[in-house]
Amino acid sequence: MIDLKKALAEDIAIGLEGAGFIKPDKIVVEKPDDPARGQYASPIGFALAKRMKKQPAEIVEAIVSHMPKKEYIGRIEGVGGFLNISLNPGWMMARLDNVITDDLGRDLNIGKGRSVNLEFISANPTGPMTLANSRAGFYADTLANVFQCVGYNVTREYYVNDAGGQVRRLGESVMRRILEIQGEKIDFPEDLYRGEYIKDLASRIAEETRENEGKEFEVGDLEDKEVLSNVSERAVEVLLGNIKQDSKEILGIDFDVWTSEKYLRETGQARAALTALREKGVVYKKDGAEWLKTSAYGDSEDRVVVKSDGDFSYLMPDIAYHRDKYEREYDKIFTFVGVDHQGLPPRLYAAMEALGYDKKKLEIILVGWMHLARGGEKVTMSKRAGEILTPKDLIDEVGYDAARFGMISHAAHTTLDFDLDSAKEKSERNPVYYVQYAYVRLQSILRKAKEEAVIKEVGETVDLTNYPPLTHTLELRLMEQIYRWPEVVSQVAKTHAVHELVYYARDLATAVHAFYKNVPVLKSDKLMLQGRLQLVLATRAVLGKMLDLLGVAKPEVM
């Protein structure tokens, strides 16, 4: 399918050249608020008036006279400084068979085989995945789907923070709970992990130790670094195993690569990154620590990379990890982090630039908080209270499709208020139900057509060359929405605003529902029937592909 917005911008550029006008840096083509102005409009006259020292209307008139009259254009007119464009209904109808049979993303090919890495979720293996993790996961996974659709080679990656102080605290947390289980009276410092899962880990590790090694832990083990390290490793192994299982079986996300911070440390890659920074002359010593000159590369201040005790700061392994991704020669690198890490992007951008890499290859996307509501009241996410705490809890209550669709329905950086009641409704208030029900309605038309022997197979196409045009207002609106698909997907591939897919899916579903209610497809005369069935098939193809990109089901019935 052709990206009409892009094609029209190119046509306007030809008109500009023909009229002898200077081409602006960007030619804006947008969907007008008033349908009477057509399907597309460009404020090109206003954009050039000052530079060309001409009236906007005069500029538009000259552009129109020099624009190529492509077959997809039905009417072009200038109104003031606006150039209004209406699509050719005959062109839209004639290409419905291509919509049905072609690979919808083939003509976009924005990626051209280039490689892109998306690292996301990357929850610390010190506890179960959270709802915030799943929001980032669904958003990034959907963006990965879009990248694949438009011709990129995509790698989904998970970075495991399995080293450092947090892992040591995990081991001590489990050890203290083990000692409690064994009847010891043990203090439990505030900075340790306190979730119920720690008690579960403690019971499991204590039991395995008794069965496999025939020993009990002792209070003195709290001072034994080797024993604590062993407990930490075993706890991380269990928790990481749970994360891998939940990622695939609950979130439906398959990661291609799992990269370990511990591995980067043990193989010397973290140390090598530090050495590279030293050799670049961007590290200096102060107060017994080593500092990176991030302020020289856009950060608000310099940052510690080696603490005064000789251990890496939390930033240094992140630098080493991103250096590793650059060395793997991806064309584009995405890192998704929570808004509580909003200080990280300028530090990493600065570090990559200091290492000599192109920081434009890296994009760090912040993912906002998520709040749940039931019955108009905020849900306290507490496992003790039996409320929703994990992705599984949410999916068990509202279903996978409602959870995923809801989590990608707003811009990533915004706070998401997720209404549990509407997510369970079978009505327009439930966004995913509304969109999926449109798909079901298209399927029902095709099933009935097959039952009535109007078509042999549900996927059958018809050459519409000699059939009457589709002229009903709702038919035209539906076709207009169908042909928006390439521009929406292209835009998301460029802006990474995944939630725009949700908006488009809803617009397309609205057009389907109106068509279904008001256009009697199977009661049409024979000639009109074929055209309308072709429209249904094309719409099903586009809506089905959009549901695939969003990562939700295409139900046959509801």
C-alpha cells in the first residue's frame, strides 16, 4: 500500500519546483478537521508567504497548477493558504484487491534491512516483575512489531542486573529469613527486601540445602561472604527463571538476547569500558573517587564511575552495557526505563559521546507510572491485601488483550490510569473489545456470504473493473480509513509513538461499526454486492494486520 501522506508531500514538492518556489525543510500534509475540505490538507501557502513575499492564496494557486495529477487524487483546490486534497473514490475501489492480497508493509520498507535493538523490561532479578515492567514490555514489544513490519531486523533484549549491591542485599534478605524459619531471632534491617516472595525463596533454598548438602544455615553465615554469595546466586537463578517464564507465558514476549551484568563484569568488559574512558581523557579523580566528565557532553554535572571504595558506581555497568551494544553495530539502539530513572538518559548520552560513539543512534524512552482503579477508587497494589500486584494478577482479572491494549493506549512517558471495570466490559467503554468486535462483524458478513454461496471461500477476491463504484458515504469513509494504514504505521516507525496505533485502530473500528449498521451488504443487488464484499475483505485485512501489530487476538466470534 502507498503512503498517501508521503506521496502527496512529494507531489506538492514537484508543484513547488514547477512554480519556481523554494522548497521548505518540511512539507506538512495533515488530516483536516472538516471533512468538507477533503481527506488531506497542507498549509503550504502560509508556510511560504513570508519567505516568498506573496499572498498565501497566490502561492497555493501556483502550486496547484504545477502539481502532477496522480490517479489517487480526485480533486485539488486552494482555499486561502491551504491546499485541500480529496482522494479519487474510483482509485480507492480499484485497488481493494491489492489491499487484500499484498503484504501491507512491503511498500513502506523504511528499515531497508537495517538493524535495531530494543532493550526493555530489564527488571532487577531481586523480585517478581511489576505492572510497570509489563507496561514497558507491551509498549516496546509493539514498537518492535512495527519495526519488523517496515523492514528492520529487530532484536529484543533483556538486560539482567545480576551484580552489585542489590544482589548482595537479596542474598542477605533471604539468609535472614532462612534463619528466622529455623527459629533464630534475627534483626531485619530496613534496606533489605521484605516481600512475601523472600520468605518463599528462603524456604526453597533452605529445603534444597538440607536435601542436597545435609546442612542447616547458621547465624555466623551472615558474616561469610562465600555463603552469602552462594545464596544470592541461587536466589537470582530462581527469580530470573520466573522472569523468563513470565515474559514468555504471561506477557507473550520472546526475547532474543539476555545479557548479564555479572558476565560483563567477569569477562572484563566493564573494566575495558572504564579503560576506554580513561584513555579518552574524560575521567578524573576527586575525593578518592573517579569521575566522568559528563558535563562536557550535555549532562548537568559530572558523574562518579568508580566509588572511593574502588567498586563501580551503578552508572559504570550501564555504560559498559551500552558500549557493548554499540560494538555489536546496531543501526539504532533503544533503551526503555521507568520515569524514576529520568536522570539516566543525559548521563548515558554523554558517556556514549565521550567514548566516541554517535549518540543519535541511542534513544532512551521513559515509561510512566501506572495506577489502577476499580469502582472509581484507586486500587492499592498490595499482595497482602489480595489486590493486583503482578502482570499475572491483572491479566487473570481483565484478560491478556485488555491488559496489553490498555497499557499501550497512552504515550509512554505519561501516567496511565487503568480502569479495571471498563477493561472487563463488553461494550464501547472497553477499547479493545470495541476494536475486536469490529473485526468480528467483518468476519460474520463473510461467513454469511459463504453460507449463502455468494462466495466460495471467506478470503475470495473479485476483479471490480466492471462493477459499479462504491458511493455510499459510509463506504467512502471506510475506504479512506483503510488507506490511512501506511501513513500511520510509517509515522509510528519514525516517532515511536506506539499509542497512535490504538487511536487509528479505534478510528477504523468506528468506520466499520457505522458501515455494518447502515450498509446492508448481503441484501445488495448482485453487482453492488461484489464491490461491498471486496471492501469488507480489504477492511478485514487492514484491521487484522493492525491487531497483529498491537499484539492482540483476532477473534472469530465474541
